[in-house]
Amino acid sequence: MAWYYEDFETGTTHPVKTKSPNELGIYDMSGNVLEWCQDWYGNYSSSSQTNPTGPGTGSYRVIRGGDWGNYAHRCRSADRGYYTPDSGYNGLGLRLAL
């Protein structure tokens, strides 16, 4: 379902829909590229939350989902990392929802 490090062959992203879809029938929601998120990176509150968004400002944007250069355990939406908004890397991307 996901391109990740153990499939590393070309050192780059792969065409969409070349792996099986997830259980919802959606392709490429994990792996292949890290997903840029709108949220600023920061610690979440320790209290119970639904859809936390992090701080209102910051220096880093959240990235999720793992990419072709990550190990399998990083290819999940709950895995959260960060990059500066002006970063460039061929494993960064975004997902459009219609």
C-alpha cells in the first residue's frame, strides 16, 4: 500500500496508483511523499483532544505519512515530523482532496 525505504530503488517518488489501495479504496495516503500540513509544529496539550491543530504560529510546518526514503513504521498518518516552510526535498508533497 505504500512506497517506503525497503522499496527504495530509484531514490525518488513513484507514479500514483502503482500500489494497492488502502482499506477505504484510497491510493497513496501513506508513503511515497511526506505530506505538508497547514499546522505549525509544536507540542500538543496533554488533555484529550479531537483534531488538534498545534500552535497558531511557529517556525516549522508539520509533515506526515512517511515517504519513499523512510522506514515502514514512519508511513502512518499519526507519525508527525516537521520542516521549515521554505524547505525543498523530493520526498515532500501534498495530497489534494476533491
